[in-house]
Amino acid sequence: VKDAERAATVAVEKFTPTATGFLSPAEVAAIEGSGLRKMADLKMSTTGGFSSAERRRVVFSRSTEFDGDSDGASDTGDGGDGGVLERELVGAVECEGNFLFDPAEVSDYAEAVLSVGGVEPMHVGDIIPNGDRGAQIVLDPDVIKWVVAKLQSVGDVEVRTFPLADLVDLRVRAGSTKELTSVESSMRLDAVASAGMKLSRSKLAKMVKEGSVEVNFVKETNSHRKLVEGDVVAVRGKGRVTIEEIHVTAKQRFRVRMTRAT
């Protein structure tokens, strides 16, 4: 939130749209719930390269210069300056390799990208797997040249990395979402995610142990981890669950509203 406050101050004082790095859904929610929205003459929007992106940059401005992204498009859909600004904030690379016999998860691509010198989590947006052929990686344009030059392998698989010409070329799968509510005795990962994924608690715990579960794009091996609002849980082959809202009931149980994407 402090970094967002600095970006907001620059936007207001210098009349220059200013953005944070890529943030997790929980971090974006924290900024949206802060007092920044109440700052006079300040407009807040987000972009991640496509409308359903989960990791996003928060953009502060004093005008209608930027309205956030649209579905699969490299601009805001109005053909104006917003598209130009978004292209300055969001780019992507294609990472190609033969993963037929050595499959890679989102966390494997993230680890490989973050091993490139100078690349930090704030520079990395969503990672879109492409089966056994590789993945597309959304990035801060400032680090794309470094990633193209240095990213030569993911795990034990050699890859070829090159810039994506346009964000419209992102292969964003049209999935479905469903909102559901569950009442749980705790906010443990195995309890909440099993309810969201319609799996048994023991099956979910086993998948966590096997490394098949990620929380906020990072592989999680502790099934007892406590989840909070904004957390995104991805289960290999099952989809993702976002923790939207948590209420403590009169009996000290947790009523959890979730969105499941498949």
C-alpha cells in the first residue's frame, strides 16, 4: 500500500499517470480498500493485459487518460491514449519448448523468469500455459529484453523466448466462473479449497503435498496454511478459487464466499 501511496502522490502532483508493479489479487484488494480512492482528483484503475487477468498493475491518474484493459485487447477499446499507456505498462513474451515428457507448471515458469537477473515479482503478470508447447508470460515491458536474452530453459527443458507482437495474441482461454458459499470450521487451505473445488479434504491435502496446489501463483506445500480474502488457490487440472469474502458466524465458524474459475 505504501508503494501505491507514492504512485498516487506522483500522479496527483505531477499530472502524470503512475502505476504500481504487478500485484496479487489480495494486494490489489488492499489498495482498493485503502483511503486512496478518497484522494481529491485521483482516478484509480487496473490493467493486466486482458480483462480476466489476476495479477494486475494499479494505475493512478488525474484524467480519463487511462481506463484499464479490455478483454484480450492491447488498448482500452477507444483507440485513444489509454491504449498507448497500456502498451507502456504491459507486454508479453512467448516461451516455447517441448514439455511433452517434462510438463511445467505456472510456478516453474515463474521461477525461471525470476531467476533472470533484475527481474522481480513486481515485473511479472499472469502466466498462460500452452499445454506441452510452453507458455505466454505477461511482463513489465522494461524487462522484456532481459528475459528474451536470458531465459533459455524452464526446469530441464530448453526454450526459445521472444516478444509477443501484440496483447491481442494472448491465448486467454474462455472459461467459466461460478460463485459459491461454504461454511467451514477454519480457514485452512485444505478445508476451504476442498469445498471450493468439490474435492474431499484428504484428496486436496494429498494434492498439496504433491505440489499440485498454488496460492497466489506460488506452489504451496502446507495444507494448514490459513487463507485470507483475496487469496487465489489454483489446483492442477481443477481450476482456481478466489476467496472473495469471509464472515465469522455467531458460532465462530467461517462463511466463505468464493468464485471458482475453470
